[in-house]
Amino acid sequence: MAAGNLPATEAPAGLPRSLAQLTRLQRETALARLASVREIERAVPRVGKEAAIRNLIRAARRVDHGQA
């Protein structure tokens, strides 16, 4: 199976198998990315993949500009 097609539970060779092996910043980044992916997965059945991504981007921009 190609690295880009691995299930979320399998780490490609050379990557840490545990969050404990990462620095604090790496852990925070990984968890933020996971939260984004999970939010998109949650919204896809309702609005479709592209709309889910657009909505997440809009929400992030509102937070960046203090409009949340």
C-alpha cells in the first residue's frame, strides 16, 4: 500500500509511532491537523467534501480576524 493511502492508524516507515516521541510543537501541530480532518469528515455527509473544506477555511479566517 502506498504511503499516501495508509489508514490513519498506520505510520509510514521512519515516522514516530507515538505522539510521545514528538516535541510539544509537533504534537500540537499533529493534533490540530487531526481536528481539521475530523471536522471535514463530520461535515462531508451533509455538505460534500469541497463545501466542508471551504466552510472550515472560512471558520479559520473568522477566528484569525477575531470574528469567531
